[in-house]
Amino acid sequence: MIFPCTRCGLCCRNIKYIEALRAWDNGSGICKYLTENNFCQIYYKRPLICNIDESYNQLFAKIMSKQDFYQQNVEACNAMQQTVGMDSKYKVKLFDKENWNKEGLI
């Protein structure tokens, strides 16, 4: 299973109230490592809270399934996108590897 982040950048633009990301805030609630193209300059060294797979492995694997964890993250992403009126092309959909192929995504 792969988390289907659409790289809308919205989560990286809303870190103001996340204590664990205070050091990454550029002063306006946006991660200082987010580029104009919504890429993370520290992707391979990003904080745990920014890494859905590693967060699952280290914090949630013993209490929920990966699919349930992903589903909760998908719902949070989509709710945040809807709140700001983001283009629907960024809507996150949950697929497993088998369905990725059926959807023509790989």
C-alpha cells in the first residue's frame, strides 16, 4: 500500500500551531523547507510527523491497521483541501498497489 499524497503543499503551509514543527516554521505558518513547486528540500530527513509511513511504523502500527491510518490521513487531507477551496485535482484517493495498476497510476 502506498500513501497517495498529491503534493498540494497544504499541510506544509499550515504548521503554525504544530508544536513539533515550530523550528521549521518560516514565521508565517509555512515550512521553511517547502519550495514554490511544493517539494520538500529535506524530504529524506524530514521530521517524523511529516513522514506518514514512518509515523505509522513507529507510533501507530500496534494500535491500528495501515489502511485505517492511511484512511484517516486521506480524510484529514481532503477536509483541509475542501476548507480552503482547493482544486479537486488534488483530492487524495486511497489505493492499494493492485488498484493503482487498474487505475493506470503505475
